[in-house]
Amino acid sequence: PFSDSVEMAYKEGIRAIIQPGGSLRDADSIDYCDQTGMSMAFTGIRHFKH
């Protein structure tokens, strides 16, 4: 997810994100999680194709 999605989730009380990984912007989301103490798990499996 983009970091703005992770930020919105955090503001709504969500404290863990599960995602497939491999995005060009993963580092931004990881940095936000590190700053806020959120957990982020990577599955390595895409859940949809486009």
C-alpha cells in the first residue's frame, strides 16, 4: 500500500497491515510503520491481478 493508506489506517485505529510486498513504494509504508510502531507482514502472494 501507499503510505497514505497506511497513515489513514493508523488514524482509524488499525495497528497491523498484511500485504503481498513488491511495491515500488514499500519503503515509504515500512518507514511509516516503523515511526508509529505498526506491524507490517509480507505474504509474498498477490491477492489480485491487474
